[in-house]
Amino acid sequence: MLQKLYVFFRKETVLSIAVMLALLSMFWVRPDKAYFTYIDFRTLGLLFCLMAIVAGLKAVGIFDILAKKLLMGTSGTVGVIRLLILLCFFLSMVITNDVALITFVPLALIIVHKLPKELGNYWLLKIVAMQTIAANLGSMLTPIGNPQNLYLYARAGMSAAELITLMLPYSATALILLLIWIQVAAAKAPHVCGSEKDKTLLGFSDRKELNMEYLATYLILFTICLLTVARIIPYQIPLVLVLIYMLLRNRENISRVDYSLLATFIALFIFIGNLGRIPQFSSFLERIMAGRETLTAVLASQIMSNVPAALLLSGFTDNYRALIVGTNIGGLGTLIASMASLISFKYIAKENRNLRGKYLGIFTASNIIFMIFMLILYFFLDKYFP
């Protein structure tokens, strides 16, 4: 039993800690009817729908086909590297940062291995690290790009246009930095003799036949979800439609939803709700955060990741715009600052366990550089465009 608990804890560390915190908080605030008021059912319902729809689209193979078509039309190693990174950046705005990495990091590893050995070794860790940064930075632009945006956006009562306007300067700067990084890295890449220098062999032969029913239905459901995000229709409508469709036509997709993330949200809602009912802690955290919400969110994200940080801090301030900026910038930094970053790390560990330390060094250094630029931009905007 202890061995099973240990294995579960290692696999679902964030969920395990969230549940323990929720249980611990129950000693101070005994369970009562108020517990149900803690939970943001709209966020949970939308998150479930979006995860189910994206999982369905991914299973259909539409993202793989799209990526391969784009890559087949790209010439030169640097062009392919650039496209693989930008795919993570732009598509994470729609399919979330973790799904972008699950989709495109394996594709990047396949392509890197098609390069000449010296060139492949040079790009292997760099491209995965930058894909991870690109996914985390791209996803911050939209309400559906990552879970903390979806939650804070709803909590703040913002429109999608307001959130996009708030985060656009950061996304635009991030895109420029990514393009500069690619050019700098390309300039330092080893030269390959002969005609192999600019060839990237993309011989994809495993063409997958699309299930047009699944594709059309999930695209329609995704559109309905976007209408819910825009507050045009209530969240119960897409939730019921998604559940009915999966139960009747696509039951295997039910198992593809990340239920541990949903359970983490519920546990953290309980923990945060209970903390808010402990006057001493509530007043202490409010004093600590007053006027420093963004920096507090950045720092908190480094040790608990940005989604739990968003949930925790939102209970003690109504400055949600500052929390949105802080938790998005806070996704940079440590490996656990954004849980999506662990996906890439696991792919590298599976590729070659001996590369984990070197990858962590490249990843951390790159994240710190990007975080510094994002914080400089934040201080500039806060001073001149408050």
C-alpha cells in the first residue's frame, strides 16, 4: 500500500499536495454547506469540455497532419526549427500549452534525429527548451490558452478582448525574443559539409485517415465552447453536449481527459476557501500582497506552479489583472513554474536519461533570460501605462 501511495505521489505530485492541503485545512474549518460555494463550477465545466474536445481532435490526428503539411513546405534546417517553435507558440493559444507540447515535442525529436549527427546533437535540447518556453508564452494571450487564464478571466468578469489587450504586449515581445533566439542559435550551429547542410529529411509516410464525423463534431463543440468563454451561452450547454456525444459516439475519449487537473482544482478550491475563513491568515496574506500582486504571483509560481498560485492568491485580492500578468510571467523560471514544462522534461528523460541535467541547465538559463525581459516590460508598462 505504501509503495502504491509513493508511486501515485510521484506521478501526481501537485494533486497529492493539493489534497493534503485541503484535508489539513478541514481541521480549522469543519466541512459544511459553505464548501459548495468554494467551487467554481463554470471553470471546471469549461475546462473539462476543452480538454475533452482537444483530446478528441488530437486522437483524430488533425494536429499531426497540420504540422506535417506545414513542415513539408518548409526548406532548410533553420526554417524547420523556427516552424516547430512557432507552432507551439501560436497553437498553444487555442489548444493549451500542455497539448501543444504533447503534440509537437515528439515531432521535433523525430525531425532532429533526421539531421546529421553533429547538427542534431546541437539542436536537440535547445529546440525542446524553446518549444516549452514558446508554449508557455503563447498560451498567455487567450482565455483558453492555459487553466489559470480561464479561471482568472472568469473570476474577473473580463471580456476576451480585455484579456488579449492586457497580454498582447507580453506576447508580442515574447515572439520577437523567440525569433531573435532562433537566429542567434542558428548562427552558432555547427556547419555541415556538403549538400547536407540545409537538408532536413521529412519523409513522413504514416498518413492517417481522418474520421470526418469526429473532426466536424469536435470543431462544432469547440465553437460552442468559445461562445461560452465569451459568455454568450451558459457553460451547462457545451458540458451536456460534450458528455452526450462522448457517451453515445466516442466513449474512448472519456479516458483521455486529465481528471487529475480537475481534481487538483477542486482540492485547491477547498483549501483556498477554508483559508479565507481563517481571519488571521487571510489578513496576513492580504497585507503581504497589497500593491505587489504581480510579483507575489511570479514568486509563488516558482514553488507551487502558476495554476495553484492563481487559485490561491485569487482568494485574497480582487486585482485579477495583476494576477493574470503575474501567473503568466511566473510560468517562466523553474521547471515546476508551469506544469506543462514537466511534459518536455519527461520526453527528454525518455530520450536519454543522461541528458536530464544538461537540459535542465539550458531550460533554466533560457527561462530566466525570458523572465527578466518580461519583468522589465512589466515594470515599464506599470510605470508609464498603469
